[in-house]
Amino acid sequence: MEVINVQVDIPGNAPVLVLREVAGAGRLVPIFIGHAEAAAISFGLEGVVTPRPLTHDLFCEAIEHLGATLSFIEITKVDGGTFYAELVLKVAETESRLSARPSDAVALALRFHCPIWADDSVVEAAGLLPDDKTEGSDDGGDVVEEFRAFIDNVNPEDFAS
């Protein structure tokens, strides 16, 4: 997955993280996130360095201080409109997974320049094919409106295994 952008849903003033699958059909996966996380992701995308470390920067420093690396992050599932992610940390030869919100995981992945993965089930459930308006665009186009329509019409049974 690649981060396309963070945009604000105008009617609700809610930030939306837009991811796009790199391989395959290029489906877009929009995830509603908090304002602080949107700022952290935007700072990561733009390479902003603050005079004092913000929370995500501090967490990166702590990971490095402990001799660990962030190998990759994975968005593991979506359940009832809530997305779940894991940080995959490596210390020496040991790999550990920590549960995280996708917004926090993406903010860290951008700082570590590590891959962002999404389970196929997440992309199948929440992925939207870009329409003609968005194909040449890198901004996610009308994906927020499509996602709102998806959320308005989704049922918990749609995500049953």
C-alpha cells in the first residue's frame, strides 16, 4: 500500500487517510482518522521535523533506543467500520507484533520509511476502484463520498468470515 494523502471530509470535517494498493487494481482504501493523527501523517509525508519530538517521533526514538526496527506495518482487518493494524518490530532475530490503530501505524511507517501492508480481506472489504475522475489523480478524488456511501450501506454481516 502507499499513502496517497490525508484529506478532510467537508460535511463532517473528519480527516480521511487514503491508501492505494500498489499491486493489483489500484484500489483505494479510505480510513477515517483523528485530527492529531492526520497532522502526524501529514508531517511524516512532508518530512517535517519539529523542534521537540511529537508523540510519534518520540515513539520512533524509543524503538531505536531499544535496538529495535520497525520492519513493516500491516492493516490486518476491518470490523464494523473499525480498522485494525499491527506494528511488526524486529529486535535482533526476534519479530514482535503490537496492535495499533492504522493511523498511528502509518505515521510510524512514514517515519521509518518501511512498507505498509494490508491484508487482502481489508482491501476486498473496504477497497474502492478509482472512477474515471480519479485515475490520473494522486489525491484520491471522490473517494470520501464513495466511502461515506459504503459506510451508510454496510452491514456487520458483510464482514463475516
